[in-house]
Amino acid sequence: MHLKESNGFIGLYTERPYKKGELLFELRGPIKADATSTSIQISKAKHIEDAYTQYINHHCTPSAKIVGRKVMAQHDLKPNDEITFDKNIMADELQKPFVCKCCGKLLRGKKYPAT
């Protein structure tokens, strides 16, 4: 994986091809009870802060999904594809709600409908 700037945002990108369902990497940070703006919720009261999580951007049709500590390819990926996930379904409540560039809706987490 490598970091790259695109459209004013730093994102996480693949170095090689991956097949759908293949492990991209494992999250390796401490598990905390409370969410932060860069943590990922892995269960009801568990959030993980990994070195890469702050660079995984949102997309409504994500390239990756998170299963526990595993980040898995959602579909086949080519080298230099961005690793994204749907932040609106990854957390009960987002610490920093935002307007999605894909759909134009305000995303606040899965507790709230996108508006």
C-alpha cells in the first residue's frame, strides 16, 4: 500500500492487483471504547486506530470492506486503485459528519438516514 494525493485528498492505494475477497491488510492499532475521527468501529464498543485508517477515504461504492481487523477487497483491484470504504455504514455515529462527494448527502453514521 502507498499514500498518494488526488483531488486535494491523501488516500491509500494498492501496489499490486488483488482479487475480490483477498486480504488487503490487517488493522494493527490499539482497540479503544471511544471513537475518534480517524478510528474504525469494528464492533459495538470497539474502535481501532491504525496508521492507515486516517487515509482510507469514503466512497458510496467502496473498494474494500472491513471484517474485524481485516481489510478485504470488495471487488478485483488493479495496481494504483484507491482503497475506500463506506464510512456511513462503518460506524454507528460519525465523529465528523460530512457531505459525500459521491451522492451529495450528509453522512452521519448508520444510526441516521443520509440526508
